[in-house]
Amino acid sequence: MFPDASGVRAQGEPIIDIHQHVGYSGRPDEVLLAHQRAMGVTMTIVLPAGRPAARPSTHDGVSNGLQAQALGNDACRDFAKAHPGEFRFGANDVPDLDGAAQEIERQLARGAIVIAEQKFGIACDAPEMQSIYRLAETHRVPVLMHWQFGMYNHGFERFHRMLEQFPRVTFIGHAQTWWANIDAGHADQTVLYPKGPVTPGGLTDRYLRDYPNMYGDLSAGSGLNALTRDEAFTRGFLERHQDKLLYGSDCNDHVGSGEKCQGAQTIAALRRLAASKALERKLLYDNAKRVFGI
């Protein structure tokens, strides 16, 4: 095991990070490797971008590289294969691009364990997206979706129809609109990082409660903001959805610790807010192990 400042590895407590990227904001591969080890992460899933394209679904290329310089399928697969004990990889492509299904299936056949992250300007119930869900159903892998009002995966309020239409698909929600809507009082969807007290019963809370196939990715600034904006609410939220929430970092930091590393801050927040050690382990390891079969 590799040593790290938090002593996580020395304690023998594994952590699965379901959301990282190769090439994130230009970060070198060796820095990503060191970053994950410094956080105490023992298994990481790297999520690729789709093929570069200039079309409305990629905002004429703005969304290429997941709008973060993230590298594509082959780079993620090669990195994971170079570090087989610590990394796994996903499959991805722009859903309305010719050959998207074939490209995703190519990666699934090579060992990809999730279709992710789907971050494109397409309605969540469009025919192209339903083709993605059918792939996930056929290959029995989850789909991780980046929800961002006005930008990615349009129609969050309609997504219940897809959850009902594809009950055997595991959907994982992520990003600003997903996390803003834990709050039943969140009326202005253009506000992506709301602050202050949370009113229980938001749409995200209900999706997690009402649909066995809906899960939540705790990563990124949006996830950390949701955890810390109203910690009294968060404690109940984590308890209520303890079998549905998955730790991810989605962090482009180079160090793996300190105030600039949201991945490390999220781990610390979960340890502070989880009501028990058993709950903490579910969030940091057990749920991801079960959902991804790793």
C-alpha cells in the first residue's frame, strides 16, 4: 500500500472514487496517479469524453473534452490498463453522433464498467438518449449523467419518465441541477450553486426516494456545496439515502489535500456528517463496490 497523509491506506479502509478524468485541465497522468493516492483512494473510475464534434449537442465544440480538457475513450482505457489494481474506466460518446452506439459498445467490450459521463446538450428523453439507456440495459452497466440547467441533459423535471421506462438501468445523477434540487424551495433553476437552509422534499430527494434505479454521485463543487450548505439537513439526507449515494471527486487539483482539493474536502465532509462508521463506509466504498461490481 502507498502511504498518504490521512493514513487511510495504513488503516486498511479502501475508498472507491467513481468520478475522475484523464487529462483534466491539462493535468499529467503521473499527477493524477499521485493525487488519488494522496487522497487515500484505492480504486478510481476514469470517465472519458466523447469524440470531438462541432454540433448543437456539443455547443459547437464548447463541450468537447467535457468542457474540461478530459481525454477520450482510448486514453482512459490505456491509463486504467497501465494501473489495473487502482483504476477502471468508462465508455462515452456524443449520443447524436454517427456511430455513437458502436463506439460505446467497443469500449464496453474492452472492459468499460459505466457509460459516463453523459454531458451533452440533448433532452434527457430524446431518442438518442434512449439509445444510450438501451445500451446500458443490454450491457448491464450504469449511466452517469451531468445535469446542468440550460446546458446539459435538458428536462430534469421529466426524467421520471425515463426512470419508469428503463427500470433495469441504474442511473447516477451528478452536477449542479441534480444537487440544487435536493431543496424543495429551489425555484430559480438558473441558480446552480444555491446556499443556505434546505427545505426537504426537492425533486432530487424524491427521485432517490421513489425510484430504486436512481443513485447520486457526490462529486464536484456541486456535491460538496450540497453537503455543506445545511449540515443538519445533510445528516438526514445521508441517512435516508445511505444505499444510494456514491463518493466521487471530479477534482482537477494536483495535490490531493488542502483547501483547493474538493475531493479531499468531500471525504472529510462525509466522515464528519455520517451518523455511523457503517454509513461512512457505504458512502466511500460499499455502495460503489455493489453498483459497479468491483
